[in-house]
Amino acid sequence: MKRSRNPYRQARMQLKEKEEAGGKNWYLEHDNTYYDFIWEFFINQYRTEDIPSYDYRIIQIFEEAGDRDSLKLDIGCGHGLMSHKLKNTIFADFSKRILTEFWLGEKYSDRVQADVFNLSFKDEIFRVVIASELLEHLENPKRALDEIKRVLQPGGIVLASVPKDKTPGEPGHYFIEVTEEMLKEWFCEFKDLRIETVEPDPWRKWVHYVIFARKEKT
Ligand SMILES: C[S@@+](CC[C@H](N)C(=O)[O-])C[C@H]1O[C@@H](n2cnc3c(N)ncnc32)[C@H](O)[C@@H]1O
């Protein structure tokens, strides 16, 4: 099989080979290692309210963006760090373990295992879709945004965050180095695109983009 030089593609090929050989899901294995790390060094040390600037600003934006009563989807929600306090939200992630063992929110929050490329939701049901720190991990972010657009109501908004440019990734945690030009291309099917830069804080040492975009009203 022809080998790609893109580490993400390589990893996906490994996953495919493993799955064909009856092995375990690569992403789950890796992300569980990653979240063990996060759990230990991050969640246990800080309550969400204590997290300064970068994280807190993003949480604030998420809270302000959707009115409390509108139906929201957080896709790639992980353990819910950014959004677990939001009301009327369905939390969805590729990894079942993250949604169960590491979940930070209420026990009864709506959580589903879902793939952003093939969401099991009807067209146009969400007012807000959140994709926090997800797009940079995907092989085809634009295709994921097409699927997000499908489940958004006309005039609904997508809120995303990605690390800006190069970030110190953990071994085995693959991501695309995102630029503003890439974001403009990924979100070209949306209206009212706004890209905000959120500064790092003393212990999270990289800058993030927060992205707002709206699906056209029909
Ligand atoms: C870096 S974490 C971000 C978690 C959370 N949104 C946050 O900001 O703290 C990326 C998450 O995306 C999930 N993910 C990766 N690929 C996915 C896919 N194709 N569909 C749904 N979730 C996916 C992973 O399982 C992981 O929980």
C-alpha cells in the first residue's frame, strides 16, 4: 500500500489496517491515553471556573452565543470541558469512553456516540453547533462542516475553536496546523464569518482562533 507523508493520513491508514485485521479502534486507544494525561494534569487541578483567559473566554463565548432555550449540539465534545454547563445541548463524540468515564457534566446529560462526517440527526434541527478543538484533528474539515451545516437550522450558527498555527501536540495526537486562510476556505459555505484570536494564558502557551459563522437564512 502506498504510504502517505501526512501523519494524519498515515494514522488513518494504520487504523484501517488494524480494523481490517480485527484490531481495536486506533483513535479510541490514543485519545484515551491523551485524556488520561489531561485528567491528571488539567481537570484535577482546575475547576472550570478557575481556568483563566483562553479557556474561560471560549466558554463565555459559547454561553453568550446560543440563547439558553435553543437546541445545541456539541460535536467532538470530549469530556465536556468547554460546554458541559450549557443547557439544551446534545453532547456527541466519536469516543464512547470519553463520554462515559471522563464525563464532567451531569449524569443525565444527553450524550451520544457520533461521527461528525455522518451525524445521525435529521436536517436543520440545531440552532447552534459547537465544534471545539475538533476540526484540526480531521482529515477533511470542510466535509465535516458540510455535515454540520446540514443539521443546522437556516440562520443557525456554528462556533468552533482551533489552535493557531503550530501547537505542541502530544505524541500520537495528530492535528493540522491551522491558518486563517485555511479557516476562510473551510467556512466558505457559511455567512458572517468572524475569526477571533484568543491570547494564551500563563499555563496554556499557545494562541487559539475562535470562529463564528452562520448558515444562510432561506
Ligand atoms: C481535542 S478533543 C476536544 C474536546 C472538547 N471539544 C474540548 O474542547 O475540550 C477532540 C475530540 O474530538 C473527538 N473526535 C475526533 N474525531 C471525531 C469525529 N470524526 N467525530 C466526532 N468526534 C470526533 C475526539 O474523540 C475528541 O474527544
